[in-house]
Amino acid sequence: MLRGVVVGGVAVAVPLPRLICMLNDNGTAYAAGGALPVRLGTWFFGNGIIPSRWVPKMAGVGADWELSEELSPLQAVKPYISVITGLTIKGPDISPHKAMPVQALTAAQTGNGTVQLPTIDQVAAGITNTGTLYPKGLHVGMSGSGGTMNISWSGPNAPNPPNMSPSDLFQSLLKYASTGTGVPMAPDPALLRRRAVLDAIADESKALRARLGVEDQNRLDQHLSGLHQLQNQLVAAGMPHMTGTITDPDRAYPSRGADGNNITRMRGQAFSDLLAFALAGDLTRVFSYQFSSPSCQSQYTDAGLPGAFHEDYGHRTGPKGVQASTEGFNTGIKFTMSCLSDTLMKLRNTPDGAGNLLDNSVVYTTSCVAESQTHGGTDYPIVVSGKAGGKLKGDTHVRLVGENVSRVGLTLLTAIGSPATSWGTADSMATTGIPELLA
């Protein structure tokens, strides 16, 4: 941490990224001997896929396989991703858009408290997240329109709701002030509108910089510069904009929905920046990102898709007919994968140890159905991203027709250090992982 005091005597602390001087000569462990932490995140999108446009034509590793049409936006991070196709949700679909995602996230059927078991991110929290400032992780979301199910649960009736506001999350990440007794204290609300925090730590950051090597100096500069830039972007995003005639939104868009229900790429990028900042500073090693909720009805305005995405496109009931709705749904999935790519690229471009955050993370991506029109559970969409500290291979397409989706989660838990030999209960339980994913 870099520490300082702002006007009014409030102490603040800004977390540092992992610097090379903190590590061994190879950059693969801490200088004191501890292993670098591995992070696990879930990245969820609602309404499923079109399997014929999602499944790659060939299985294999590296040059032996190519991304499908709907997965093509992930090309820049292909070396880091594994696609597992042919998988099936084994338990019955007793509650549409709930039973299947609960099984994909917990390896158990839905229950009276929505879940019977914790979601995979919370299982991971007990393995890798001990001692961080956010022990349950960080949870963000773009839209909850149409579906109310959270994607992170500590257990029955214990959801971890997503934060829908980048500005709110930004302020939360700066709440490391102390009265001197160790009791956290909220910073001045005006911190979001001035450079007080960076000014407060200027002396300590200057002193630290003088003790670092050239590469660590650059890394520190990049970290503080990124924080400053993000602060300015969030302030600007909250200001009114005037471009020509001002339209009254209450008159023009009376059914626009509550704040947080529109899908925009820039808001997604802001969340990606914030998550990368928190992971790099080791504030948490666990997160969930609800890009869109189960049965999401939001408009994908940035993708040129007006109307309710779940009904008009997922169920092909749009006013232009089935074919146009199908093409619109396909466009929406590719847009979704572009936003996933934004998150993964941000992790890849953030240094961590001898590599980057994506080298030392695993991101589990899934949805609430497989085939959107029929609520099918076959060829369930699963993408695994990241190398998990060298435990996962990446750049792989594995096709396992009819196999249990939960095998993926068990594999990921094993990769981050779980000794468990099974995951889940009843029909959804997995007792074997997927060795083809492991390095």
C-alpha cells in the first residue's frame, strides 16, 4: 500500500500492483517463498447460444482448431482459452433459466433458497481468497432486466448481488482509510472529483519509486496512471452531455427500465478496468461478472439490437420475422463475446509476476441455457480462460458429447489447489475432471 492523508486528516491507502522486487529471480513466487495467488472469476451471460454457430468445427490444440463464428471475437486471446463443447446439464430443468445455470455454477439442482450449494466462485474463495480485503470477492453486473437470479451465492438464501455502478465500485476500492486505530473510515465523497488521493500518496510513491528498478518503476507508473485515468473517466461519465437537441427520457423512453439495465460496451470496459485493478492489488482473488442476467430482456443498443433480447431474439419473436431475429441473436452473442474479450484483454495486459493477470487467473464463462429457442441443455456453452498459474493448458477445444458440465468446475477447482475428488450432489455431481484441459 501507498499511504497518505487528504485534506481533513483522513488517511487513505492505495494498493500496489505486484512488483518484480517482491518476487524470486524467476518471477514465479514471492521472494519469501510463497506461491503467487491464482484468481478465479465467473463471467455469465444470459439466453444461451446457437450451437451450430458456437461449436468449433474441429477439436484439438493450437493450430489444430479454429474459433467458430460466435467465438471469433476471442481470437486475440485464443492462446488463453479452452472451449468445451458437447456437455450436458444432467439434472432436470425444473425451473427455466434457473435450474440449469444453478447446476452449471454449483453442480447441484436449484433449491428453496435458489441454490443448495455455494457457487464455484465462493468455493474458490475458501481456497485462494483467504486474508484479502474482499473475502467473498467482488461482484459486478451490467443488467438484471428480465431475470432476478444472482450468479454468486455463498449458500442457500445467501446471494452476493452484483454492483451495477462502476462509480460506486470505484469509490469502494478507495475506501482504505483509517483513523489510526485500524477501523476503516469512508473517504471524503469529493475524492471522486479531484486528485486528492493521488496527491496524498505522492510523497510515498516518489520515495518508493527511487528504490525500484527500471521495470518496476514503469509498472508503478502504469498502475498509478491507470488509476488516475479511470478516475477521470468515471467522473466524466457521470456528467451531463449535450449533443444537439436534448430529449426528455421520461417522455421518449418511459419503459427504459431502471439504471443498470442497459448493455453498453463502455460500462463493461469500466468494470473490467476496476476488476483488473483489484486483482492486481490483491484486494481480492475472486470475482463474478454478470454481463447479462438469466433470461435477460435488456436492449443490446451498442450491437444495434432494439427490443427485448430474450423474447425478440432468443425466442425469435421479433417484428421482422424468425430469420431476422435469428441473425440478431447471433449478432448479440458475438457482441457478448467481444465484451468478454475486453475483460480478458484487460487481464492479459495487466502485469503480474513474470507474466500477466490472465496467466495467473481462470475465468469460467457460461450461460443459463444452451440452445436459446428451446431452453435446451445439450451443448451447453462453456469457455475457460486463463492459465491458472500454469495449471491450465489453454488454446484447446475439447468435445465431450453427453458428458456432465460439472466436470469443468471440478477441473478448475483442482487447478487452483482444491484437494476435493468430487464437486456437487445427485445427478449434477462430478467425480472426474477433464485432463485435456490441464497443462
